[in-house]
Amino acid sequence: MRAIALAESSKPQLGPCVAGHLSLRYASGAVRLMYHPDDLAAMDPLVLMRNLDHVRMFSRRLSYVLQQQVHLYMPEANKLRDEIDRYVEAERQIEAEMARRMIRA
């Protein structure tokens, strides 16, 4: 019972996103969100652009590492893929927030 309670309490608590609903990926918890939608809404536009650059560069660097290290064991490769997915999802989050505010990168 305690393990189930801990697992449920570790799930990310999400507020409504910009469109008023969460996508299936967010709802299923398949990808852990890097930024909470409220935090993105409070960010300065310059910080948003800097974070967007960071997540783009880092996801591409991880993709390159995955391509170069084809010999990785499955658990390590899957861990890298999950990390790449997390950064790509963060990129989408930031782009959506910038579009909502009509900020051009």
C-alpha cells in the first residue's frame, strides 16, 4: 500500500495547458515534463528564448551520442531515448508558450 501511495504522489501535478486541455502524451505520463505550464507563463521572453536554445542544442547532442554509440546496451539506449524525448517535449512546450505570447525567435 505504501509503495502505491508513493508512486502516485510522485506523479507530476499538471495544471491546464494553454489550450485548456492536456495532450494524451501529457495525460499518460509517457514523457516527464521539464517545465510546468505556470512556470513557462511566468518566464521572461529572453529567458524563454535562452531555454529554447538550450533544449534544442541538448536534444540534438543526445541524438548524436545515440547515433554514434550504436553499441549501447538496450537499457542505456532506452535511457538516452527517454532523455531525448524529454528535451524535445520541453522544446514543444516553450515553442507553444512563445506562440501564445506571439514572440518570434
